[in-house]
Amino acid sequence: SVVLGPMSVACIACTGSCVSRSFALTNNCHRDCFFCFNPNQEDFAYWCEHPFPWRRLLDELAAEEPRPAAVALTGGEPLLMPDEAVAFFARARELFPDAHLRLYTAGDMLDRALLGRLRDAGMDEVRFSVKHDDAPAALERVLGNLALAREVIGTVMVEMPVIPGTEGFMRDLLRRLDALGVDGVNLLEFCYPLWNWPVYESMGLTLRNPP
């Protein structure tokens, strides 16, 4: 990876020898991102219908060595289950008092009250997924919640893939994120998730072979 500026504690854990583990509450999501890899997961549909046993999985991790340096809550969209998300961070903080705890979210379900609950439960960082194809009103709502999170949470990040043909949007967005004071932006690989090729084809894209 190419790095410019300071890295999140969680990013350092993922790229080093420290243990970083991710959990989910559900595979459900109110978004339908065409580049999402979740449908490739084993038993994806089952975990859309049933909640993940995150309490048991956290307890099992607590019995392992070494202790995790970072613990993440991802999905699906964790904030479809806000009370469970708060409970997750409270339990993770109890089990791993020194770990860096982070949340992945689309960001449009946040408000100040929920941000405060998550912070008080032990969450250290929130990572927004900003969508290049959002309607303007939806994008503004997410950026507004990002600015709100910046006031409440210690670390605010953005993670998004770099999509061909969106350079102008990305340049404008990065300037806005910088002005909002985000702590970092992870620019991810843009990949084909093996389940919805017509969308990629409609964008005039082709697969690179070899990758």
C-alpha cells in the first residue's frame, strides 16, 4: 500500500503483526452496492435471515492468544440494529479494554444521539463508505453525518473503491473530506465481485486478465 500521512491504529494493526478481527451483526443492508463482495460469503442468505452469534464469537476470541489490537463491527449495515451495535461495542470494550474498536457503516442512519451511545460504549473510530452513485441529497446527508461524527468520535475515516471514470467526483470529494477534517481515506481496489457482471458491462468495463 501507498501511505500519505498518519495511519489509523486499526490500519496499522491490519498491515502489521498485530491481531485485527472483524465481526458482523447481520448480512442485511439497505444499500445495494454493485461492487459488494458480501453475496460471495458462505451461507450469505442464511445470515440475512439470522443474526450472527457475535456474543459467542467475541467470547471465543477473548479465550485466544494473542489479544487483538483492533476489533471491527462491519456487515451488512450494522446500524440496521443500533441497539445491538451499541451492545457489541460495550461487550468488546469489556473483553478487550486496550483494543481499538471501529465501526463500518454507510453513514446515513447516524445521528448525534446514536453517535454518543456508540462512543460511550467504547467505539474509537467510525468508517464511512461514501458512494459515487448516490443521489445528491443522499450524498449530502452522509457528508453531514460525517461532519457530525467528527464532533463526537475520536477518529473518522472514509473507505471507498477508486472506480474508473469517476476522477472528477473523487477529486471534489477528497477536497470536501479534507475540509471536513476526516482523519484518513482508504482508497480501495475496485474489483469484480463475481455476481453482477451486467452492471460492470454497462459501465464499459472489462476484466483484466491476468488480474
